[in-house]
Amino acid sequence: MKKLCGFALFWMAIGMFIMMLLPNLAWGVILTVVFLLLGYRLFCC
């Protein structure tokens, strides 16, 4: 189940990164980094 949550968070972060390219928002950067790190941690461990 952790791998599934990690996979979902990773792709959510990718989507937020793409969203961030259109409007430049600081909170988008922070959430993207947090979701990437959390998704990587859950998927790999």
C-alpha cells in the first residue's frame, strides 16, 4: 500500500510541476518538492 501511495504522490508532484510552469507560484514549488520527496520515500522504502 505504501508503494501505491508513493506512486500516486510522485505523479501528483509531476502534475504540479507542469502546472507550475504556467503560473509561477511559490507554494507550487514547495508542494511539488514535498510531494516528490514523500512519494520517493514511500515508493522506495
